[in-house]
Amino acid sequence: MIDYLLKDYPENDFRHIPPYRKVNELIEIFKQAEQRTVDFWTRPDVQENNGGFHVWFDENGKSTASQFEDDRRSIINQLRVLYMHAIQLSRQPQNEQVRRQFESGLANLNNFRDAEGRYYSYLDKNWQLLPPKADFECVFSEVESINAIYLIYMMAEIMALLNEPRFLQLAEDAFMVLEKFGWDSDFGGYFNVLEPDKRADYTKNTGQNMHAAIALSRLYKVSPKPAYLERIKFLYWQIAEKTVSNYNFSFDYMTQDWQMADYSKRDKNHRILAGHNAEVIWYLEDVAKAATLPYHHNLLHLRDGVFNLITPEGYFFIFCGLAGEHDSQVEHVVWWGQFEIMISLLRQYQMFGTEEYLEKFWQVTKFTFDVLMNPDNGIFYGGRDFKTKQVHPQGGWAWKGGLHVVRALQECVKVLEKIK
């Protein structure tokens, strides 16, 4: 299936990865790639004339039409690009162009907010509410909990970078709304949708709650309130104990009482999103540190299952079957899964010193740079089709913005600095 030949590129090629254990060289390559990605997502090209951020670009970084027929705007994507601007401002506080774009993007978030303080998932190209319409993921008019969760996450991170009280206020206001409309007072955890009459029979998923755990751990760092600590402790134990199956994978969809939901109603292929599992491994490590909790033994079993989805070439299966089997229907490599498994491999090497994890990390890194980096400018593609070799939109699919690339490279550098 994977017939890419990994090359040894010269040092002046963006895709060059140094030999195994040349840690200092890899750190420098990661830092350069991270800054290029931040620069990419803070260019004047990302500024929309009517506020907010434009996110659709081709493989050469030129503006292109949206891949969505209705050209809808995602609040999560807007938040991620806003975070790229915050990173740039923390390094270039006098950059007026980036400051203007940041303030415009920040103000634009109000368009997503309803009268109750909840946030819609999508708006149309004029930043107006879309009419109700079923989608593979959600109903466009829904106010989902993940929107408030991501706002908490990004505002807490921006607060840590820029230290302005308004960002903390936005995060804490979103937490109060999430608690009021999203918290399950019977079984704990957050519902997917903040409108009770729109909740499906699988009323929770791991994705929402694991992101809530990492978001609230970040909020707790900048505002150490007991309410945040209580929630992250609960979510940590529930995710580690209730969602990790006998096959050493964390299932995505669950009933209200944290049991595995009927997958036939959500995914006809009965697949687990292994990319989220890769995130859970290091998310819950961070949550455990924030809450001074032990690293749960179930996470070690989860690690073993997830790491088994890495091929010798360094490709990571972003989906797998319910029993952990490789997804035979995979047709492309996706950048965000590659970057999340890089973090998990390196974190586990740091924690346990297992040489195999560092070796796998190096191979995944080489594969990711080789297959997913534009050789002309050093920016990562969103993905590549195995059959046609065609690349997906530049800089990561617009749903993700630059977050996964930048976050992964930053997290990996932190570990590499300690092990060098």
C-alpha cells in the first residue's frame, strides 16, 4: 500500500532529517519548521475583508476556494489560526500587521456566540448562521460543547502567552456556559451538544471529553481554581478507566453512562479514530501532572495498541478497527495523526527510556517530512493520496489550521532539549 521511497535529502533541503540521535540538529530543524508554519498562518493572505481568517490555500500557499460547497466557517479553525497570531505576537509584540489581524479575528468570534453565551460550530461566508442541515459530523446550527471547550483551550494558551486578563475572562465565561449546558449531573462528563433536544442516543464521545481535560488543565495553570481541578481529575479517571477497551484502544462514542455506543449508528465501517488515541496518551500525561495524579496503567496498554499502528516506514494508521486491526480502507496519509504520534512516542521515550520508541519517533519524523513537506517552501501539506500522490491543501487541512504542526514541534523540542 505504501510505496514511498524515503530519501536521504541533503542538508539544504527542507525535508532533511539528520541521522538517528543527532538531537541538536533535529531541534534546530524543528524550530525552523515551527516558525515557518507560524509565519504561514499569520500572513496578510489569511485576513478576510469582512473579518476573521481565510484558511483555504493550495499546495503553493496561494488562496483558493473553500472545499465546502456552502463555504462555511468553522469556529475551531478560527480559534486555531488566532492562536498562531498569539504565538507570533509573543515573539514580535511590535508587529502591527499581526496585531490588527489578531484583534479582528478575536472580535469576529462574537459572531459565533448565541444569546446564552454558547458558540455555534459553523457560520456562512458572511459570518451569519447557517440553516439547519444534516452533515456527516454535526448539524450546522448546533452549539456543540467542543466549541466552548476549544475556546477555553485556546484562550488559556493565549493568556499564558500574552498575559492579558481579557483572554482569561473569555475562557472562564466559556467554562461557566459549558458547565450550565453541557455537564452531565447524573454520570459526569460533557455532552456533545449543548441543546438537550438535539442530543443523539450516543450523548458523549471521548474526543469532546479528552479535549475538555487538556483545555481545563491549561486553564488551571493560569487560574488555579478548585472547580477546574475537580473537573480534570474526574475526566482523567473516567477516560483512563471507562473508555479504554479490552483491545487497548479508547473508543470514540459512548452512551450517557460511559459505555461503548452502537458504532453502526455513527460509523458504518466500525472504526476507532486512532489519531485521538495518540493524543490521549500525552494529553492525559499533562493532565496527570497538572492534577498531581499517577499515570494510569491503562494508558500503558493504550500506548501499546496505538504504537502497533505504526508501519516500519513511519506511517501511522489514523483509523483502526474496534479490535485494533489496521484500516484496510485507508487511502491517504494525514498530517495531524503523524504529528500527534510523534509527540506520544517521544513522551513515552522520555518517561520509560525505551529505545524502540525513540527509533520509531525518528522514522515517523522522517516519513512525515519526506511525504508531507513541500520541498519548495518547507510548509507541510494536509495530506497525500497514496494512489494519485496528489497533495491536500497546504499547511494542513483548513479544519486544523496550523495548530497540530506547531504544537507538535514545540512539544517535541521540549523533550529533545531534555534528552540531548
